Amino acid sequence: MAGLRGDTGLESVYSPSPGAVSLPAKSAKEPVLTRDFLFATLANFVNSFGAQMLMATLPVYILNLGGSEVEVGLVTGVMAGTALLLRPLAGWLTDAWQRRPLVLAGTFCYGLASIVYLLAGSLPVLLLGRLVQGVGICSYTTAANSYVADVAPPSRRAEAIGIFAAAQSLGLILGPAIGFVVIAMLDFHRLFYLSASLSFAAFLLSLFARERRQKSTARRQPWSLRTGVVAIEALPMAWAALCLGFGHGATMSFLSIFAESRGLGNPGFYFTVQAVALLISRAFCGQLADRYGRSFTIVPGMVAAAIALALLPMAHDLPLFMLSAALFGLGFGAAQPATMALLVDRVPARQRGLGMSTYFTGFDTGITLGSIMLGVVAQRWGFGVMWTLAGAGTLFGLLGILRARPRPPLNHALARETHL
């Protein structure tokens, strides 16, 4: 599989000039919304819808089973920790094999995890379900994002990644609020049935997204710790992802409990507002990152996400609570697709799966640290200190962007990967 050398990229991360890269007229007009891209994006939405219903409600379920805040963080952290451990292997398989088998395995594991939750009546069984979901997350996110990078025109890469991520945001808009409605009107068991059905629907939809990457005819070395753990060029973006995950892990684990402790109503609406903002920023900021450079959206995005978390200790009423949700959604939605596009710019195409796994290894590490460490902080010193630390940790992600050195621009016609 031919690809770009690791010491070049499609544009400088710092370059504000849309004219820094010479784009052929044909490249600028290449369509993003192809048949394969649409099926992959629809599957991403359906899968996200089912998963996000559980993301907001499982902490409440754990408390109903007699768990504590530390155990809530542990259950969330186990899922991210499992994904973290298996990421390198998933990235190697995505490159050595093809994208679709890992996508299908991931969606199947999402559905299987919901079935385990359905049978769970204790914390150990819930932990088993989170282990299964962790396998699904590392398989699906690594392979699906690599697939989207394969089918996206290089000149519109951040835009395509943004649209794909926006579909996930749409699932986040619907999932949490509907999850709490299902619990209130029915029960947790019905919720688990619904989430499992959605995951298996995503499996079926993914069957219609045709594989675009050709199997390599060259003999590949077996996976090893030396060659198959990380893509070195992806490490600065992985650090940025770690810091984004640190704040995201805190909201996943503790936002629902925090909202109920302050009487702020249905916590699902926080995630709905956040997801609307995510949808907006992911849909439009990718185009800005393609035109003006990746840092144009990454830097203000990470700052906005940090401010959003720092506002939560002061949120004693609904307006400030929802302002935090909107800021976090806008910031996260602006920063994440651009950091992923920067990664694809810098990593050789033959290592694209490994690069994605490196990125999400950072993200999973951040979620694990944010869930477990901040759970201890919340129990000892309260939510006020916890949210402040979460915001400060998010800001440190800017160091990763500063480490992403500028690259000489390439003409897209010469930079096009020939075998995906």
C-alpha cells in the first residue's frame, strides 16, 4: 500500500493561509457524500444513538445497585482501559487486514455489551459488560475512522471527518434524553433491549459500506511491541486527545450525578445541548480547518472546552448549566476532527490504522484517568475541585499541538494515496 512519507504533511498546522497548498480544480470538487460514506455515517449515527443512551444512564444504574462515585468511575474507566490495552492490536489489524471486519466486530460487541448489562444484577457483571464494550470501542472507532479517511478526498478530509463525527453527535442529541425517558416510563431492562437493537442495526448498515482498501500483497511483519504499538508521528495529536478525553471522561462519569445533586432536572438535556453544539461545530469547523489550517479550530476549541468545565462549579441554575454544555460541545466539536485530520496529514497512509489507534489510545487514556482519578477527587474534595481540575487538564492538550511541527505543503495531486 503506497503512502506519504512520515516527514511530510498536506499543510502546516500553523498556516493561516488558504493559498498555502495548491489545489487542482478537480480536487476541490470531489464529492464527500458518496454511497459508501453515507452508509458508514448512517451506521455511525445509529451506533452512537444506542451507546449514548447508556453513557448518561449507567452511572445512575450503578448507584441504584448500591455503588459509590468511585465505583462509577471504575466502571467507566474499565471500558476505556480495555480499549486502551487493545488499541495497538486493533490498529495493526486495521492496516494488515481491512477496515470492514473490524467495523463489524465493533458494532457486534456494542450489542453484546447491552445484553450483558441486561443480565447484570451486580457490579462484577457490569464490569464484564464494560470489558466487552471496550473491545467494541477500540475495534469500531479505529477502523471506522480509518475507513472515512480512506474514502474522503484529501482536500476535504477535515470536512469529511467532521460530518462523520457530526452523525455521532446526532446520536448524542437523542440518546441521553431518550434514555432517561425510557427509564422513567419503562425500566432499565427496556433501555438495554433498545440499545442492543440499535447496535445490531448499525452492524447491518455497515455491511453496505464497501471496503475501499486493497489487501496488501507484500508480506507484513507479525504484530510486536516494537513495531505495532504506536505511530510516532501521531504522538502529539494523541497527547491532545488524551487531554480532551480527560475532560470528556469526567462528564461521562459524573455529570448525571452532579446534575441530580443540584436539582438541575433531567441530566440528559445537558448532553442534548452539548450534542447540538457538537453537531453544529463538527459540521462546519472541518471546512475551516481545511481552508485556514488545523490550529485555526483546534486552539479555540480546546480553550472553550476547558472554560466549559471550569464553569460547572458555579452552575447552580439551569442557564449556566446549559451554557457549559453548549461551550463544551462547540469546543470539543471544533478541536477533535481537526486533530484527527492533522494526524491523517502526518502519518503515512500505510500506517493509517496504527495512527488512528495511537490517537484513540490517547483519548482512552484520558477517559480512564478522568474517570478514576477525578472520581477520587470528587469523593474527597467535592465536585467543585473536580471540575476545575478537569478544565485545567483539558488545556494541557495545547502542548501537543505546539509539538506538531510545521510541514512543507504538498500539492494534493502528488500527495494522493494510490492504494487504500
